[in-house]
Amino acid sequence: DCIGMWANVNPPGAGNQVHMHEGVFSGTVWLQCDPEKSGGLAFIDPRIRSKMSGQRGSYIFQTNNKGYHPLEGMGVLVPSWLEHYVMENKDDKDRISLSFNLV
């Protein structure tokens, strides 16, 4: 079931601070964006304690999947508890996306 859906319009210079959502899964579909300028979707690594393992632990537990560059028509679906943020829109046009929460 969809428990919420909304449009995000981020004008030039705008972004979204770190947050998470309600529900079980949350998603976004980009409707208008420039992959190079509109600002990506970035995730906060929930395994923060892995950094306490020192340099070797940081290497073992590293990930290259820290976020996505927006592409028109592309979407992502993540667990609702995953903290994330949207980087600054450096384009001269609005970045527009549709987001939703599911249970």
C-alpha cells in the first residue's frame, strides 16, 4: 500500500537535508533533471561502527554504492529507515521528482 506520495521541486541551489521516511520502502522517480548538474541522491552508511575497526576495517567494509545521479525516468527503492539526502541542484533549471512511501 502507498501511504504517501509527493512531488519534489528543487530550484537551482536547493537540496534536501539528511532524513528518512515512514513505512517499509521509500522511492523516488526523477521527472526532470540533468545527471551532471542536478545533484545526486546520497545515502548515509548505517554501518558507522565499522569505522571503529581502524584502517583495515574501513577498507574491508567500504562500499562504492554511496548514491545515485538522477536520470529522467529512473527510480530507486530503498528501505525507509535508510538515511539519505539530496545534493545541491547546480543546474539552472528545477530538479523535479516524485517520491513515495510504501508498507
